[in-house]
Amino acid sequence: MYTGLFDLPWWGYVVVALVLTHITIASVTIFLHRHQAHRALELHPIPSHFFRFWLWLTTGMVTKEWAAIHRKHHAKCETPEDPHSPQTRGIRKVLWEGAELYRAEAKNQETLQRYGHGTPDDWLERNVYRRSVLGVSIMLIIDLIAFGAVGLTIWAVQMVWIPFWAAGVINGIGHYWGYRNYDCVDASRNVSPWGILIGGEELHNNHHSFATSAKLSSKWYEFDIGWMYIRILELLGLAKAKKVIPTPRFGEAKHVPDFDTLQAIVTHRYDVMTRYMRSLKRVCADEIERLKSTHGVRFDARALKRWVLSGEDRGLAEEQRQQLQVVLKESAALSTVMTMREELAAIWARSNATREQLLAQLHDWIARAEQSGIQQLQEFSQRLRRYAV
């Protein structure tokens, strides 16, 4: 039996498969995702073309299709128009049939025309890289020549790697299970704090909160291997990051918040909302226990606290929504916490308001927070006064 040009021990073939698939993962996260879809970094033509070529060989994905589908995902996140949200299509559907969802959306010309702007449209793209079957067929021949019959298995692993890990795990589990650093409006989660296996894409909540950041890690214990590769490319003069996740700055609490305070709060709005949730957790927990003991309210405490603090009441069924309204009617504290959270978020959501109007709304919010009688809310309002540009 032909064993190929390279006769390796069994573990050698495993290493080869992992290295090849990891190069593909790096190509997806650096080129397709951060460079093409979000313009988070600039790439020199040398790595840019290498990534295009490698993705053609190992996935057959077309740059315009991938970027357009991903941009639509961000624009329509967690709605019926989202191409692959487990919140609307179910976790099993996205996890196991994510590639099918991608292929179906790739046929939507309206999606490609509306969201596919700015992607490569040169001779190679039109005449070579859009012929996806040709690329993966060449990769099959290369694997067979290099590794013999085992090359077929390596090729099969290459073909399923991105459909499962990117289309399935990240698009599925990344919007269903994990932890959240930031209270953004969608259901994105960080699958793991160590972004190695999927190139840093594991830090999905960080990405959805700061989509144009070239760096996906934000906490000291998080690691984004894709960012490590970008830094290496920067040192070689082959890349340049445009934006990274901003780090909040704090100064002395201002007696009267000004436009700089407003700008800092809007810039760091996800940090603001995350800290709001953490600050008011104890109030919610104590109030829920009081309701259980005095009114016999039967609620899942964790679910109720999440609905009040995070805004996840948006996806409640009608029966759950009615139950929430009953609880809010019985508890002035919970009603205040939820209302103040909604009004705080509205400060940066009102795009038609002038700076003067937004600053007036901030002053009013802080004044009412300090008059609420809720100690943690009063302390949080003091923290808002400390945000600095």
C-alpha cells in the first residue's frame, strides 16, 4: 500500500492534522473575521493573500459570502433574520447543522449585496477562489501524495474542522452557554477564557461587545492566540491593529458630571452595565428571598435575578412575562432596579438626542439613583461620576 512521501508514526499524523487545521483556524479568525468582516486590523498583501489561498484549499469558503453572513449575524443578532442564532433556531440545529445554515444563507443574493461590500474582487477571486470545489480537490490530492491512504483521513478532518468548530460550536454554544464579561444586548457567551483551539473565537461575548477590536481577550486571565499571531505580524511589519477593547479609566468623582464623563460612560457602556449588574445583585437576592417568605412567590431565584438585572426579559414567554410583572408590582426595590437599568441603557441608545440632552438625562439618572434609598444604587451612582476619558 502506498504510504505517501512522509512515513510517520501514528502520533505524527495526529500532529500534522492539528497543525493544518490550526493554520485554517488562524486564517479564519485573522483574515476572514477580524480583517475582512470587521476591519479591525490592516493586513499586508503577503499574509492576506496567503490566508485567501489557504482557505481556498482547506475550506472552499468565499470571502464575500463569509463576511456578508457574519455581518448580517451582527446586524440581526438573535432575531429570526439572524442566519444562525440558537436562540431562534435551537442549539441542536446550529451545533450540528451550522454548515448547512451557512450554505443556505450564502445563496441569498440580498445578503451578499447588502453586507458583502469591501471584500476582494480581483481576477483571482472571480476566476479561482470562487471555484470552491477546485481548491478542496487540490488539497485532497496533496494529502494523498504526502501521506498516502492516511491522507484521506487528514483531508476529512480538515473538511469538517471549520464547519463543526466555527459554524457549530462558536455560532451555537457561543450564543447559548458560557460566561459573560459584558452585558451586551445579545446572548453571546465566552465559551472558554483560553482561546487556543478555535484561535481566540472562544471569547465570543467579548467580541460581540467590541466587534471592531482586533484583540478578543479583555481580562488578565484570558488568552487570545489569534491576537498573539497578530502581534507577531505587527512586529514583522505585516499587520496593524486599528482598535482594541478600551480599558476604563477612573478619576476623582465629579460633583457635576460633564461631557467628558458622558463620553467615558458611553465609550465604556458595557463595563458600566456589567458593573451595574454586579452592584445590584445583593439587593435583588435579598428582595427575592423576602418575597418568597412574605408572599409565597414561587420563582426560580437565579432566573428572576437575571431577568431584572440583565435585560434578558426580552426573550420571555408570555406566562413568564406576566409572572415577572406580578413580582415587580410586589417589590418597589426590584421595580426600581429594573427601571433604572433600562433608563441607563437608553442614554447611549438615543442616537437622535443632542449631547446636551444626553448629559441632562445622565444628571437626572444620577439624582434619582441617589434619592432611591437603595444603598448599592447610591454607591453605583458615585462610581458613574468617576468615569474618565
